[in-house]
Amino acid sequence: MTKLIPAKFLSPYPRVVRLCILLLTATLAFGQWPSSANLIRREAMQQPLDLPSLSTGAPIERELSGGQTHIYRIALSAGQFALVQVEQRGVEVVLTANGPDGKEFALVDLRIGGKGVEPLTMVADAAGEYILKVISRNPKAAAGRYEAKVSELRLATEQDRARVKAQSLCYEAGLLSVKEAPEAKRKAVQLYTEALLLWQQIPEPLWEAGLLWRLGRLHIDLTEFRQAKDYFSRGVIARRAVGDRRGEASAQNGVCEALHYLGDMKEKAECLDALIPIYREFGDRLEEAKVLSNIANTFRSMGDYQAALQAAQQALLIFQAESDRVQESFALNTLGQIYWSLNEHQLALDHYERALAIRREGKDKRLLGITLGDIGEIYYDLGDFLHALDYFSQALAISEEIGDRRTKAIRLQNLGLLWKRTGETAKALAAQTQSLALARAVGDRQAEGRTLHAISELYLLLGEKAKARDALTQALELARATSDPVGEAAVLRMMGTLAAASGDRQQAITLLQQSLSLARATGDLQGERDALVNLAQTERERNNLSEARGYHEKALELTESLRTKILHQELRASYLASRQDEYELYADLLMQMHQQQPNAGHSAAAFEISERGRARSLLETLTEARADIRQGADAGLLAEERKLSDRIRVKEQQRTKLIGNPVAAKQTAVLAKEIGNLLNEYQSLQGRIRAVSPRYAALTQPQPVTAAEIQTQHLDGHTVLLEFALGRKHSWMWAVTPSAVMSYELPPRQEIETAARKFYGLLTARQPMDNESSNQYAARVAEADAKFQTEASALGRMLLGPIASRLGREWKGKRLLIVASGALAYLPFAALPLPSNNNHYQPLIVEHEIVSLPSASVLSVIRRETAGRTAVSKTIAVLADPVFERNDPRLLMAAKRKAGNQEIAVNIRSAAETPSSESVSLDDSPLMRSVRNINRGTLSRLPFSREEANEIASLAPARSLLKATDFQASRAKAMSGELSNYRIIHFATHGLLNSEHPELSGLVLSLVDENGKAQDGFLRMHEIYNLRLPAETVVLSACQTALGKEIKGEGLVGLTRGFMYAGAQRVVASLWQVDDLATADLMKRFYRGMLKDGMRPAAALRAAQLEMVKQKRWSVPYFWAAFVIQGEWR
């Protein structure tokens, strides 16, 4: 992908050459031109009325401080010409002139550095007093002196009138040049060109040199880089001819910028080398730092990242010392780009976010758009395509708004790459085609080459190999011509892929080896990794399986080393998800080797690769949770984290309050975006906490377990591990026992997931649907029941058929540990039928205890992190039957208990009719609106959860029991720390799932206090993560608590993980919206098994479910199969 360098990369407005009436320089001091004029006029009003006069032979020397303006009168007769000269003696000035009518007609700003003469000409159309203003260019400048004089005063000649005309054209062009509209800038070019011809005819070399610079600047703004280079190059010669070294530097600067946009990095580097001695000659540290920043960008483009890093860090220190925030943002953005090139994504993101904060403060949309687009590239690289799309779209909108065609070309290229990754090939090709046309139109050859490379990939996907080959040939020529080694390596890699697809595998190997060498030479780790993967695939096609394995292993090592550099856990997860194909291909290769050599250990090796690609973020978060990484971390960051958490909670309440209100749809969307941004900020902040936490620094990254470790340390003779890996061409199941690792081929992913989703739909058909009559509901359920047996049997044979005989013989009655993949994570394996030849439905749970795991390695981490944990003294805490609504009878009962009077009852009813500002109607509360939004019309009371709580309480000793019901079943109780004293924690309430942002999922506790006042009763995911619950078991007797956001490689990220992070060894949770009465019945039986009969949790759950199966009322799996146990089985 082409990295974007800011359009004005040495300075947002290069300062060296100031033209007569050059509004760019006026803008620096005073903002947009009209504002500057108004400022000057406001200052003029503060001057005394008896203005001094300027006349020939009577020069005036004065001191001028920053922000001051001196005003003079010049008396002219009609037809007179006056040449006014102001010699700068340590102060930089801008000259403006007004006629007798008060209208301004000239602005001159030619020189920089507080030295040299600024000339302004006048021809009097009418007799009268003309006004000259001498303005300090820098409002904060120290005092300096100047001398003003009228050096010529005579009747105007034709040449004099030509000078004034040229000056007027410059003035008019300057007004147009600061406008954003391209048509205004083009008109400015036309006027400056006309003025240039006049200055050349007069001749006036200084004005000519200045206009050449200004025309170059305008062509940069118009993304016409070849024309810009021509004008700047002529400007260098012109400035040198008049002995203006600073002006020469400014023009040279412009040449370097044009070369950058033209993609000629080698010539640009030579151009920049010429600037450093000039700025050192003047002792101008700020300008030197701007050149260093630009040199850093150039070295980065050429693949010399260490030299780039050194230059950018030097520039940043100078900008910070000089308190130049705009330039500081340039250096930060440049460092972000360098770290991106070095595959240090976390460091890149950190620097981009610092740059973004500064650029949001400013008014330059171009700079803001650049950083937004660069952040999008980080998210794209890490597989977070939703956030990448958001940032790319913002950046594209800005480039379109300001008419920046070059940036638009690059952002379209970014979007094309993203759409390719998400399977939208037609959209991708349209975006890349448009990008290519823009890159060619503006002359950006590097962007053109990289876009051609991207287009070639699309052509190959579409089977158009000839077009792909032609695009790659052009791309290779451009990459080499623009000194773009990273782009060259990518093109060679793609040419190798094309050669392999065309059957020329030897040529493919040659090209891929060239790409690999080039990537290694430039330190392009991602390019190296991709070349290794392609080499592995090509060698596999040549049946060189051992060579292919070696390449895969090296590629995976690079992927995992890149991943560990990311401190943002959500981005680690998305990055792993984006690389799942790599794990899948490697495991598939090993299984092919196993088929050829069954006794060589390849099957176990494939199992280990499968483990390496699973739930890695969960492994790491569980490890860091036990380390308490916040202890010893920066107190300011922890306070910021708490504040941010509160802001998220408040914004979410505001958003959910508006859901369902069509009038507030726009406001709702804005809040949703703000919440998403706050969540990103929260996650980035957590990354910063990890970065400074001494405990996190001391952590050893947990490694996935090997097959041998699983066999010897985590399985017993009564347990079988079944791990599934779904693939595009083949899927696999590994069965691991203490004595063997067996593997079985299954159908492709699409076939399995289609059957699994169908099974899940039939299984959950009893869940109510909106706007459905009782007859419709009954008909739908009857249809599902009729199909269930057939579909369940088909899925059972598909998944368990290969091991049916073992399940019926040597594994009969054994515990099954299930590590699911993809859509299988939604399935209750307990309800899957045993494969058989008869039509009798016998669920797997009849013969087997079932325990789910995100990965086998998670079990290892749980055991390691809980080993030696001091057992808590109390048995069970139950939070059940919360109060959700203000019309709940318990509210009236509470009021009567307090006062026992009718008057209280009357007050409560009154409050219900006219809610106060403190006690709002719960029906309008944010949470209730959220509930309606997820197709659950209301949070009704769960009456059987109280019976459930009472039954559980009756089984535990009173001194070891906490039973919090009614108002006591509150968020405050859950977060009080009291629950950390109990072995078992039971929540019987509603659960809410947010699959887009799992951080906003949670449990609903009491929404009303005893006084009828609404309160926050939503225990959110990020709050659960911050609990300390060293519990043996957490039971979430609520709806869909086992579900979450599905992330490839990670599985379902939801409440279960939150409680595991908080300290639970195992979690019992549900896969769908459960029936209240059936759940209460199941839980009573479950706890009776644990607390009365002394059974392990997994055994107790199985026993309870089997009892339900035997009861006709509850025999359908919908009623008993929703709850699964995840984590420790012992």
C-alpha cells in the first residue's frame, strides 16, 4: 500500500520566499485574507489621527514590535508614481496600501529573515492621501527596526503603470489562491502567469523569482506535480541570480516536494541534501528540522528505515523544543509511517493517534485526512476491516471536499484493497481503476505502480491472466524507476503467484525467491512472511512437502512475532483472525504429510498448529489477569481509564434512550459512532497501561500446549479431547487421548456450517418471535420438530461419524472435551445425536459428559494460574429476581414496610403518573429501549428465578450463603467485592448481548431502588473484567450468556471470557434465550448434584440435563440443552 506524505511536508506553508501580494504568507500571520485585512483595519483604528507623512528625501526609521502596525500618509497628485521602500533591520514586515477611497489595493511580502528591502509601487488615479501600513509579520516577534522612505516620486511612465498592473494582478491572484476551490486556484494561476510576463518584460528579477515559486505552490495544490517541479526549478535559478539564499532554499524545497509526489525518491534525496547546509548557514533550526522530517520520509520510501527513524526523531525533538505543534504533528505522523513500515503496528498507532490529537485542534483538513487514512491502514493490516473502512471513508471524504486528487487516489486504492479482502471484487476493481486514473493524472508514479499491482491481483482472481501480467509488467518498471523496493518485492511476489497459477512453478520459485531476498534486505517483515507462504504453497504444488513445511514454519514465526508487538488486545485478536488462512494451510499440509507417513508424528504436529491459531488473546488475558498488571501502573493512566469507562457508560445510556425514535435517528448514529471511538480509545489506553506496567513487562507470553503436554498433563483415562478445525477444502477433527493422537477428515467448512446453522435454527425454534400469533408460533414449532430428527442425525454423522465406533465401544461413557471451530461454537454438543443406523434420537449426553473449551491450551493456563490459589471460605452467592420495573409490587411492599401508611402508597402512585426528574419512568429508560431494540419487548420479572434462588439457598449452610434478591440483587452488590469470598457465584437474571461491541454486553440487575428511584443496574462486560472473583464456578442463569462476537481464531468473545478473566475456573452459560421455568428446574437439579450429592460441576450439569430429558415436559433439547460448561472439568 502506498503511504501518504503530507502535501506541505516541510512546512504547512513554506516561509522562505514572500511575494508581492502573496496571500499564502499573509495567511501565516493573520489567517485567511479577509481576516488579515480586517485585523489590519482594526489596528489602524487604534492609531492616532495625526498620522506621519512619508515624502521623498525624508526617510523614517522606527522600532516595530510583534503584532504592531505603523501607518503613514503619502500625498500624491493625479498621475504620479511613487516607489515606497521599507528596509527591514531585524524585523519582518508586510506592506499594504489603501487609496483615498479607503480600499486596499496592494500587499507586499517578499523577504524573510528580517533583512532586505520590501518595495511597493503606487500610481495615483486621483489626487489625495494614500495610506501605507507597515505590519509586523509575526505577532509574537521581538522588537526590531526598519526604515521607510519614498525613493521615487514622479509622473508615471508606461513602465511604471506596467509594474503597478503586475502588482495588482498579484494582489487579485493572492486573494484567489487561499481559497479551497480548485477553480479559484486555476484562476489564480492564470493571473500569476499574466503578471509573470509583465515582470519579465520590465524586468524585475526578484518579483519574477517570487512568482515562479508561487506558481509552483499552486500547481502542488492542484496536484499537477510536473508543472510544479518546472516552476520551482526555474525559481531556484532565479533566486540564485539575485543572491537570495533563503529564497533559493524555498524554491529548492518546492522541487523536493514535487519530486516526492512524482515518486522519484532518489532524485528527491539528492535535492534534500542541498538544503541542509543552507539552513545551517542561517542557523535556522526549525527549517533544518523540516528538512530532516522530509529526509525521514524519503529514506522510508527507499526502504532505509533505520536512517528514516533517526532523522524523524531528530526532527521531532527540535519541533517540540520550538513549540511548533503543527510541525510536531508532521514528525509524529512520519514516525508512525516508519514504524508501520517496520511492522511495529502498536508504535505506529500510538504516534498516529498523537498526531491526530494535534491535527484535530487545527484547521488543516488535508493534514487531518492524511492521519485518518494512515490509521485506517493500521487497522487494515491488523484485520480490523470495520474500523479501517471508517477511517478510509473519512479520509476519502476530506480529499474529495478539498479537491486533493493525489490523496483521493491513494484512499481509493486503500478501499479497493479492503473490498478485495472482504470478497467484494467488483467494488474493489472499480475503486482501483478510478485510483489508477487519478494517480496518472497527477503524475504520482509510485502510487500508479502500487495501484497496478493491486489491479493485477483482481485480474488474477477474475481469471484474466493476460491483463494481470500486463499490469504487473508496468508495476515492476514503475517500482524500479521510483526506487520503491517494498513495492518491487510485492510485484515480484505477485508475478510468482501468477507464474504458479499458469503452471510455470520453477519460474514462480525464482520470482518468489527474488521477492523474499528484497523483502529481507529492506526489513519488510510482512513482505517476507507473504513470500514465505507463497513459496510454501508453490513447493507443495510441486510435491516438495518438506520444503513447504520449512517455509510455513518460518512464516508462522514471523506472524507470531509481529502479533506479540501489539499491546491492543482487540487488535491482536483481529490480526490473528486475518491470518487464519496461514494456520489452516499449514495444518492442511501437515495432514497431507500424515496421509503419506502415518507414523511420522505429522498428525500431532497439525494439532499443535491448530492450537497455535486458537484463542491466543484469551490465553494472554487470563495470564495478565492473574498478574494484576494494574498494580504498579501509572496512577494517571488508571484514573483516565476509570473516567473513560464512565464516559462510555453515560454515552451508551444516551444512545439507548434514543433507540426506536425515528426523529432522533441521526443523533443515535452520531452517538453510536462516538461510543465506538470511545471504545477504541479505551482499548488503546489499556495498551498504554500494559506498556508501562512493570508486572506486564515481567510476564512471559503463554505458549500453546503441545500434544504431548495435553496427553500427559491434562487428560486422564476417562477423558477424550475432540478438536475441530474447519477449512475451505478440508476440515479436520483430532481426537486426543492419553495414549494417542488420532485425526479424521471432515467435509469443507461451508458444508458443515450450513448444516450446523440449520440444526441450531431448529433447536431454538421455540424462542418467541415478534408479531407472531399463537397459531403461527405453534405451526412453526411443529414444522421444526418434524425436521429436527433428520437434520440432527445428518449433522451427527457429519461430525461424529468417523468416531462412531469408538464412541460406541472404547470411548463409551467417557468425558468429551470439545474445542469447536466457526459456527460449531454455537452448538450444544450434548444435544447432537450419536451416529446410528436407527431412527431413535439419543443425544450424546446420554453416554458422555460434555465440557467446552476455547482451546486445549486454555485449560492449561487455567490450571497453571489457579494452582496454589487459597480456597475461599464461603460456599455460594446468589443474585436473583431483581426489580426491573417501577410497577413491580415489591416496590409498594417496600414502601409499606418503611412507613406502613396509605399516604406512602398514594405518593408512589402519584410518582408513577408524573415522574420526577430524579425518578424517571423505566419504560423510557435507556436499558428498556435497548431491550426493545433486541426484539425483547420488555424486561419482565423472572418469577421462577426466585424459586431457583430459594432452592439453591436451601442446599447451602446459612453461614456460607449470600442470597441477594429483589432490590439487593444490584449492580452495586455485584461490584462491592463481597462476591470474592464465595466458591460459587450464581446470577439468575436477564442477560443482554451486543455482538458488535461485546464490551457493551452484560447482566441486568435491579433497575430500581427501594425508594422507587431508577438506578443503573446494567453490569457491563468491561466492569466484569475489573471484578476480582477467585471462584470455582460462575453460573449465568440468563439468556445467551455463552454467546458473543465471533472472531476467527478466537471463537465467541462474550460474558464467559469476562468472568474467566475475573478469576472463575469455569463458567456455566446459555446458548440461546432460555425458558424461565425450565431453567429454574434445571438449576435446582444442578445444584442438588453439586451441593448435596458432592458431584463435580460438569457431572452435576449432565445429571440434571439427563433428568430433564426423562421428563416429557422438558424432553425437547430446547429446554435442557442451552446450558454448557466451559473451562475446568475436574
